[in-house]
Amino acid sequence: MSAPSRGGAAPRIWAIALNTFREAVRNRVLYVLALFAVGLMAFSLVLGELSLHEEVRVMKDLGLAGISLVSVVIALFLGVNLLSKELDRKTVYFVVPKPLQRWEFLLGKYFGQVFTLVILVGSMAVILALFVGLSGGVHGVAMVRAEVLVVVELMLLTAVAMLFSSFSSPYLSAMFTAALWIIGRNQAELATFATGKKLEGTGLGAILEFVSAVIPDFHAFFISGGQVGGEVVSVHETFIGWGYVAEASLYGLLYASVCLGVAMLLFARRDLV
Amino acid sequence: MAVLHVSELRKTFTRGLLRRRTEALRGISLEVEPGEIFGFLGPNGAGKTTTIKILMGLIFPTSGTAHLLGAPAGDRAAKARVGYLPENPYFYDYLSVPELLDMVGRLHGQAKAPRRKRSVELIERVGLGHAGNRPLRSFSKGMMQRVGLAQALMGEPELVVLDEPMSGLDPVGRKEVRDLVFELRDRGTTVFFCTHILADATALCDRVAILVKGKLRGVGSLDELLDPRLRSVDLVWQAPSDTVEGLLRFEGQHREAAAGRLLTVDDLDRADAFVRELMAAKGRLLQLQPHRESLESLFVSEAARDEEPADDEAPKEQEASA
């Protein structure tokens, strides 16, 4: 009767991932690219008028910040809606009864969003490289490293958003995820504050120190203009090497795996009403 | 071995801050045998969709067990052999029918060529050949119901679970679905379906279950559930005006009817007696209709029965299986 089922979980996860990517494309999420390109073009024209021989430097800084901010907002928006939209639109009643495990469904949704974000960041990076090239500059490998770190940050952020949305509403999930991202981006400052003179040895200091140790360190993925090992690094001068990128990626992916694992456990026993 | 086996299934929902408890299912047990068309009937809020959601692994029972094709409900191996049409189906509306069926085929682990072949066959079979590559968001409710049937059959299931399959379909569509259900049964597929349309249940089902307020009120074939005894006989008659008054004195309930006069009597003996009088009065019998208990009357009486059956009261399921 039934056709024989091929392969393991991978084809089923791929089917869900492909559908998630298709949804993002058909819902015109990638139109953000056009907006980014137009914004960058307008901005480079203004910069050309205002700055003296620093157009490329400013364009790189603002372009990288733009890629990071735009993609973080999109990752947050898409991430918290990944599961809730399925429930709100009742498509979950169609897909969960199909022969796949709930964790496969969750992982497929995750990979679909990550694939969308990789395409988005990659395309924005190409647009930025074109503008930098047209302005007489070179995009350079330092920028590529910075952009790889942005992708890893998005993978972690999506996993955090999925964790929250596996048990709470999209509004609460968005608030929790955004708060965690803001604190995570300022993790170093939080750690310094917790171990500073005022709080050292106090209960609040210990709590803040614990929080700074366990929250995801989003600052590790956006470090141009910041300090690494006591030295200021920038995409224009001395920047981190591939070793740092690998280390930060390992940290980000491990953290994301833990978040996804917990999300899978919570989602596995949830009543889909 | 039963294709579907449910034992003492209970489900209690807790809602809101006050954790209000609602008992949706209160210990139901039933079995569906291979190759039968089984109707799951009940008024709104009876617990039909809750039962189906448990069977499909969407929610978990508070207690009791549910098995499909020998595997626990929600098990991937069982789901691979089951096709499911949800009530008011919602699909990814940005996809076209071929894209949706391709996704379902992938989830069933079908290779590219067979899933494409199956998809083309099913699109024709449910009458959606004209839809082409239009996105589902442009489909009417009836068309969505056909999409739902196609996706439920994509995995060549051994058991098909249909939640209100006739919903939104016009008379032609309903007939097509009935034909499809019979075709599935003829090919050995078991069909379990929920419906509010009792005419469909009467026409289609080998057996039915009636669920009211989370409890089963009866399981069995229509012959087993329905009282075969005659309830009443309706006679529609005409007679010359000078004899009408005498005939209206005959014992029974007399009413005006569109084509004459209507008499309702308790049994066929009384009907025979009246016909003899009518013939003697040179009248004409236009229609004679004996009434037995219908599924509708059983359904209405069970739905209206407010009091709970006592613990020792044997449900009709046991009577039927005895």
C-alpha cells in the first residue's frame, strides 16, 4: 500500500526548511535587500559630499552596522513567528500529522530561517562590496570575517527566539529575545559592572556576574571598533583572524544547539490546540 | 487486528489564569476494523475533533491509550500509513497544489519521479486539474477541501481520517467525495470520518459511533443501533367531499397536506383499516410512508439526553459487540 519511505530524517528536515525559505521569499522578506541597496546608495551620495577622503571608511562602518541591524531585526521578527504563525494559521494541523517527528519539524523551520538569513546577509554584503568598489575602495577579507560573524550571531539569535516561542506568545518571545540580545551585546560592560568596586562581594554583584556568564555573548560577533584581548580591533586596520572567527562560531553554534535542544524538548510535549 | 484502537481515552483541558478545567473526553473506547467506513458523529463540542487531534499526535491524552495500525498515536511509523484531512483545512497558502503535494511526498520519503506521478494523478482525481500553479490563497473553500483530500491520499494511506470532508462542497463535490470514499473502501483502505451531515453517514458508513459531551452513547452498525420497530405510518389521501367528514373521524392524527389530507397512524394494521374505509368511500390513496427510527432521530435523542448514564449502564457498543 504505502510507498516505501527513503532515507533518514534529513529529507524531511529539508522539506520543512525548503518550505520555510519559500515562505520568506514569497512573503517578500528579501525585498529588504532593495531597501538596503537604495538606502546605501543615498547614504553614499551624502557621504561623498560631507566627508573628505573617508567615504570608503564610513561606508564600510555604516554598511556593516546596517547589515547587522537589519538582519537582527528580521531574524527576531521571523524567529518569534516561526512556530506561532503555524499555530495561528492552523497549518500545524496539516504538517504535524505527516510522518515526521516534532523535533524534525522544529529543526527544519530553524534551518529554513538560517538559509533565508544567509542569503539575505550574503546579498547585502555583495551590494556593500559593490558600493565600496564603486567608491574606489576594497571590501577585503576583514569585512568577510565580520560578515561571517554576523551570520553566526543570527543563527544564535534565531535559536534563542525559537526557544522562547516554543512555550510563549510571539509578543513575549520578541520581548525576551530582544532584551537578551541587548544585554548580550553589552555583556562585557555588564561583567565589568558586576565585578566593579561598587558591587564586588555583594549579592547583586554575584547575580549580575552569573547573568553575564550565562547569557549569550552577542558582543563577540560584532567587534569592529571594540576590544579583543585588550586591543582595539577594526575592519580598517588590525582585525581578528580566522582563528577568532572559528572560536566565536563554535561558541555560537554550541549555544544555539543547547537552545534548540531545550526548544525541541518543550515542543515535543506541547498540546497543539 | 483493529486499525484504530482507543481505550478509556480521557482529555481534560485547563484554561486561563484560574486553571479552569474542561473535560473534553470522559473515557471513550472504540475499535475500527480494517476496510470499514466508520462514522464518528456528535453535536458541536462533543469531543470529536479532540479525539482526532489525539489520534493525529497533535495533543496528548490525560489518560487512556490510542493506537493506529498497531502503533501509539503520534508515532511516525503510524503517521506514514495514515492520511488526514483536518476540519476547515489550512495549508501554506503561498504554495500551488503541485508544490504542496511535492512537500507532502517529500515528508513521506517518496522519490522525485513517483511523487510527481502521484501528485498529477491526485490532482486529476480530485478535480483540480484546472487550478494549475495558482497559489492556494486564491482558492475557494470547496477547492481547499479538494486540496485537503489530495494531500491526505498522497502517502497511499491504509487508514484515512477525514474531519468533516463534505464541508464547503456543493452537491456535485459531495457526490464525488462519497464516490471517492467508496473507491477507497473497495481498495481496502479504512475510512474514519467525522460528519454533521447524517444523510452522508447513513449513505456511507458500515458502522458509526455517537459521541455526546465526551462520552460514547453508541457504537455499531446502523442495524444494531436503530430500532427496527415501526414508529408510525403516514397516509396521504383524497376522497369525494361528501365522504371526507366520515373519514376524518378515523382514529389518528389528521392534517391538511399539499396534495390532499395526511393521516398519521401508529401501525400498519390501523393503516390497512383506513385504506379499506377509503376504498369503500371511493377515495384515492396517494402515498403510504412507514416510519422507522432514523439515524437523525437517534442522534437528536442522544444529544438531547442530559442525564449521565449510570456506571453500570451498558453502552450500545457492548450490546453491539456481544
